[in-house]
Amino acid sequence: MAGSGIVPGTGRIGLRLHSLAGFLLTALVITTFYYLSGDSTGPILEDETKKGECSFMADDFACEKFGRKEFKYQHWRWQPHDCDLPRFNATALLNRLRGKRLVFVGDSLNKNQWISMVCLLESSIPPSLKSNTWKGSLITFEAFEYNATIDFYWEPLLVESNCDDPVSHHVLDRIVRIEAIEKHARHWTDADILVFDSFMWWLQPEMTLLWGSFESSDAIYKKVGKRLRVYEMALRTWSDWLDIHINRTNTKLFFMSLSPYHKMAEDWGSSSGQNCYNETEPISEEGYRGSSTDRGMMNMAEAAIRELEGRGLKVQYLNITQLSDYRKDAHPSIYRRHWEAPSKKQLADPRSYSDCVHWCLPGVPDVWNQILYAYVMFDTR
């Protein structure tokens, strides 16, 4: 692998590209792919000279700022066998978004992708013509010249919950109002493009369901251990809201598949008890699937999307799971801002506080956005 700069892979993706530049337009396909090192392929950005330091980078993903010294993880490029993805042209996308609103709705992994998108775009905009504002659960990046906004809305469980506070959401006993979404959804009803994710926060052995309001004395609480059933109920609430409120003509909808984590090194043949800490190379095993890939949850999301399509509402499912699963090298590990300073015991064992869930930026979410870019730019259906 090191000599050739190639990591093979195989995966199922929904990739539909319109032929403005000779790209293919297909149905959901089975394709193979591989990773190329930065020396072997071109950059994600069409104009790599514009890829400077991002002024809106979040410390959660700023691995270089927090001491990471090797940067190979920034230069691997995902390459499908059967087609070439278009380079990311920030100016072209901003023109496509002129007068529009793009909203990422979800958890911190969707925020990871939103920050990636903002960083890919913002270097093409003069400082006086852009802004970033935070109001409650909503963060808005605005490009004034284009009258375009790229927003992130914190909604980790799709429906209302006791985890809705964008800062103070680290609660052990998660409670979800399984049939309530309006509190969130009213903030993105008018979006032209919506990108959802909701997987990681459901990976709990049990949750408490709430019928009624948090303030009501008549509310009904029920602790449930059937994760897939609860997730299905939340997807139903989400689907019903979309069916009623979304403009089928003007709004594009996307749902990101599960973002894998790398907490168990035995998954890729390393020693038990290790994780992503000190990993600097992608996994080279063709067809690799780690234990974090919850196929049941992914099937549930895919079923909800098919059911919506039966109602005449198209949601494009972007399956980024396996292409990301190879990238054990690309997590922040210890190289990020931590909400609480590591203890002496943790500092003695960096694995104990390594973040093997989120992704360094630049990095893997840039690839997700390159795929999203292709859909937004070239899929004109």
C-alpha cells in the first residue's frame, strides 16, 4: 500500500451525476473504489490555491492546530473505479446556491460535514462579504454577494429530546418526544436543500420515550430497550413531517448514512484495547467493514426513504459508510479541543480520551461534500 499509494475498497453508493461534463447518470449502483495518495491524484478543490486556512474552523476538528504533526490523512483521495467525481468548484457551487438556503440538520458529525462545506466555500469569498452567526441551535454562514446561506441546525435525534441544547446535551438518560418534531422543523421549513443525519445518538442500549410535553404532569414516560423500533418511530415522525410540509418541486433532500468510528483496533487486526490513537494509514483490507457499522439501523433509514419515495417524495441517500470505514487514520484522536481537560490518568493513556468518532479537517468529510456537490451541481431532476 505505501509503495503504490493505493488502498482498494468496495462499496454500495447512490451516485447520480448529470452529464454536463461527461459524468454518468445511473440508478443506485454497485461499484468498487480505491484510495489514492495525494501524490497520485488531483485535489478535491478545482482551484487548490484557494484552499487556505479556514477562518471558520471549529476546534473540535482542527487537528493541526492542536498538535497533529503528520498530515498524510489530508491527502488521500477517494476514487470510484467507474467514474471520476468532479472537482469541487466553490464559485460554481455558490452560484448554484445563489438566493438559496442549504441546511445541514443533525448531530456533531453533520456539524463536522457542515464545517467542511463552509471551509471549502469560504476561502473564495472576501472577508467583508461573509459572516457566521450562532443563534440557539442554528448556526448560519452567509455569503452576502450570493444571498446564500449554509446553515447547521443541532437536532441529534431528529425528534425533540432532552439533548436539544446545542452546548449542554451530554445527558446519560436520553428522553425523546417520539412524535414531536415541529420545534425543530420550523427552523428549516424554507430550506432549498436539506442534508440530514441521525445515527450516532441512537446507539444506546435503551432510551426513554415521552408522549406529551416535558412540562406536563400528565406526560407518559416509557423506557424502551428495542433500539431499532425506537429509531423506526422517530423516522416515521420525520417522514410524516416531510410528506406534509416539504415542497416537492423546489426542495432537494439528502440523508447521510452512518459515519463509522474506530474504537476497536481488533476490527482491523491490531491489538485488543487499541483504537485510532497513533494510526497514520488507512485500512488496506479490501471489503473491510468494522463493527461500528450498524446494518440494522442503515436498513431502517433506507426503508424510510423508500417509503417516502412511494409517497412521491425523493430523498437521496448518500452512503458514505464504507468509504469512511477505511479511514482509521483520519480521526482527531487527542488532537482537538476537549470539553473537559484530560486528567493525569488519561494523559498517561492517550487512548482513553481519543476521539475516534469525529474527523479531522481537512479530511474525510471533504469527500462526503464532494459527492454532495456532484448531486447538487449535476443531478437536475
